[in-house]
Amino acid sequence: MQTDKLVTENRETKDSKIFKRGDEILNRIFPKREIKKTLLITPPDASKELFRMETARRLRYTNYPPYGLAVLATQLEKVGVTVEILNLNHTVIKAATETNDPEKFDFDAVWKEALVKKLKEFNPDMVGITCMFTMTHTSLKRVCELISTHKVPIGIGGVHVSNDVERVLKDISSADIAFLKEGDNSLKNFIQVVNKKSPVNILGQTILREGDEYVRFLNDLRPNSEDLNVLPSHDLITDLSNYSNHGTVGAFYWLRPKGTKFATALSNRGCRARCTFCSVRNFNGTGVRLRSARVVVDELEHLRDVHGITHVMWLDDDLLNDKESAMELFNEMVRRKLNMTWDATNGLIAFSCTEEMISAAEASGCVAVNIGMESGNAKILHEVRKPGKVETFLKAAEVLRRHPKIYASVLLMVGFPGETLNMVFDTIKVAKEMDLDWYRISPLQPLPNTPIYDSMVAQGLLQDMDTAKTVFQGGAYGRQIAIEAGISLSTPNFEEAFKEIKPDQIPNSEQITDIWFYMNYHLNFHRLFHEDRPIKIKQQMANLQNLTDVIAPENGFALYFLAVLQQRTQGFIEAGLEERLQRRLNTSDYWRDRLNAFGLSTNDFNSPTFGRASNPVSGL
């Protein structure tokens, strides 16, 4: 999009010509100037090219209920609009997991058939499509293109659209309107303007397309706490109670019994932090807005009583932001005897993990949390504006270790701009001292329109991404990273393992991959040799079972250490696991060499000494 073609209207502008132009564009998009029915859509998370049937059949793909669309539906119903929700991601995943003939599964045919059927049956006056992830861009574009053939006005929104709206609109010519940031008020106002119940000047956070030009209305319509105190229209989400039967919801689904029904919930919006790699503030703005604890628990009761949900993943980016509100929420959950469990996949800010808070969280059903540390180096923490120092993370870890029923995971990143080998080593040392249950390590992948992304582009460290061609490192749709051989990763001494890199040297991308592999083994797997707490062994066995069955069935470390824990707890290794591990070693030079390099003997699988005396590496 060319800047000179973007006409902007904001709070200060009084130019009636802008309002008149906006009204003329609406006359073109909506000749009848009437919206009675709106269809809200979630596109498939990724395109046909990225979709893998074997991954879907393992129930590996995420299958989140469209919570945001359910909230928007409630807001639109307030102004008399009939709403239906179509989750094409669930449509595709469910079809893939239920088909009797996987080889004939046609990804595009499935979602296209469902979309066309819904358009014909519901006959909406407008379609709104949300898009959260950059990887979903191609899918979003294809959905828009199909809808456009039915001559229905199209509005797009969500995190991805808000973060990169100029390039998104340029690439998706079939989109008529873009709704930026949160749409609770802007979409509702838009409907009122189209229906001529309100003047054009109340539009905000909205872009209207006119050929190659655009009119943007920037009135700040961010919802306040009162606006957020609504109950999402969960009943419009078809098949909600079965989402977790076809995919995953959150990072800790494996901790709950099979058949558990999962959903998501939100108690506040926004985040107090200003992390430079995060886009939350771009979308939600500064500060945190709270929902009423009573309303939130009403929502949880509805999910439980109507849809049979017994576990929720909090969508909050800063769940514990307000101590009083968080305590009120947890205590109300206990008071009403919800008997639901929950996890904080999106992460908790370590500063708020006090003994009082974590005790209340556990009492209300908390079974797992992520702690966003990212780095253990003080300089990196300062540069990326993490809300905490090394001491903050160590103190939070001390609290969490006193609550072994809660599975505590730490989010780490490597590859920050200017991060030297010694700085990475600081992260490893702090992680080791924290001594929590798992470390989710990933290479830095800057998101568009974040401070760190803009800074890296300006420094020439990163080329400005083409939205449609972005490659992803992690997740179920991520690129499989090829680990380069050639260094002595087996040594527990970090400096020895990477002696060819100078301490003050910044590792290149290939070296970052090796560092990731080293950290993953020594921080996550090797420590299991020394785990002797029954509750933790049970949790880690569930984690490894999930790794070997769902996440990475061919991962030699996961197979090996599951065998170690089975031998320790049962006195034998299950035949199926032993067979899988042996087959992996017989067919993969890569994993056979890796296990040998790390001193992981596979002789005498069912010997009482298996996984103990045969291992010479002492760990970090």
C-alpha cells in the first residue's frame, strides 16, 4: 500500500469531506445499507501446503475454540444482528481425524464445501474473518477469495491483520474492510453506521477500501472493563465440547485424563510488560483491563454445565496482573466448587508468583504454568524489557518448587541481537538453578511491527518479511530443524561443547541450532536420571508419553527416557516402547549416533541398571 493513497481520519479531524467519502464507500460496499446477519469465520490455521495428515491423525494440531469471535457475536447481538460462527480450522481437523481413507483426504475441498454450504444456508449480509498468526495469511487469503465469488462484503481483523495491515490489504484485494486491534466496539459501531443508525464519524479502528485507495478511521474504540464484562456466545460454537477430541488446546493437555473436555477463558486483556519481541501491546494497547471475577466464573460455570468442560486454558497474557482481582477470581472458583482444572499456557509474569498467589492458584485448580524468562543474562533482560531480573525468576522458581502438583515450565529464547556465547551460558546457569520441570527453548523469531523486529531490520540483521512467505521455526506447522553434526555435544561442560566459538562471539544461525539441541538435552532430558519425587516422575512420564505419541514420535531422547522411567517405576519396559526405540536406532544413523555420543547405552533394556550406571555424563 502506498502511503500517499492512505487517507487518514482521526479524532482531531473535522473535515466533513472525509466523512462523506466514507459514506460513499459504504454505499458501494453495502448498496442496501443494511446488515441483519453476519457470519464470523476462523480460517484453517495453515494452508494445504503446510498441512500434514499424519500430524492431524496424531491429534497434534492446535484446535482452539474461537473465543474472540464468540465475544464479538455477543456484542453484535446487542445491536440486533443475527450471528453465526464457522470455525474452518476445526472443520478441517475434525474431518482429517475422522476420515476412513486418509490418502483421499482433500484439505481444500473440506473447508470450501463447509464454507459454501454455510454461505448459501445463512446468506449473510457481511462476513468477518479473524486471523491471529502470520502463518495463516495464505489460508486467510484463499478464504476471502472464495467468499468474494459469492458477492458478500468481507471484513478482516485479528492480530495478524492489525500487525501488518498495509501488506495484508495489498495482498488480499478481496477484503473490503479491515478492523484493527480489538473489535468489540469498532465492529458494533460499524454495523450501526452501515444501518444508518449512527453517523460515520463514530467509526474507529477501521479501514475502508476504495479500489487501490483506503480511508482509515482511527478513533480509539478500545473496550474498557465494562465492555469486557459480557458472556461470550459459546453456544454459537458448533461442537465446542469435542474440540479437544480432535486436536490440542494449550500446552499441557497431556496432564489431564484422556476424554477431558477443554476450552479457553479470559479474565483480563493486555499486559503490564513491554517486551520488545511481543506484539500484545500493538493489539491490546498499554495497561491491563480486568473483567469481573463474578462474570468470569459465571462463564466457567456455563462451560461446565452446558458443554461439559472440565479444564480451561487461560488466554490472558498477564493473568496475575492485579493481585486483588486474581485472588478474588481463584477464591470464587473455590467457593463455587467448580471442580475444574486450568493451566496458564500463555505464561505468568514471575514477579507475581508469590507464595500466597500460587497457593490460591493451586487451590482453584491450577495444574501447570509457563514462566516467561527468555534469558538469564541481565543485559539481554534489560534490552528486551523483561519485567524482572534474574533474582525475580529464581524467587518465583523457589515458590513453584514448593507446589509440586503444579507442572512448571520455563520459556527460553536464544539468538537475541548481540547475544554472545557467554550470555547464552548465563541463561543455562539460571535455568539450572531454577530447577523447574521443563524448558521450552526456541530460537528468536521476531514478529512484524514489534520493537525488536523494527530494530533488527534497521540494523540489517533481518530482512523485512514477505507476509505470504514467512517460514516458522516451531509448533505443529513449524519447519523441521536439521541439527548439524560435528561438535562434542555430549560433554556436560558448555564451554567444552562449543570451544570453537569464542566466549564473546555471537553464534550464527547454525550454531544457535546446536546450542538449542544441547540445552534441550541437558536441561530437559538428562536431569530425569536424577528425578526421584513420585509426583514429578508421574508428570514427566505423562510428558514423555505425549512427546513420543503426539509431538515427536521419532525423537530418540523422548523414547529413551520414557524407557528409563518405566524401568524405574515398573521394573520393566513395555514391549511396544522397547520395540519402537530399537526400531528407531536400527533405522536412524542420526539418533543412534546421538545416543552413543551422549553415553546412553541401549544394552539390556530390561536390566535393573538400565539408564543408571551405563550413563557417564553427569549433566550441567
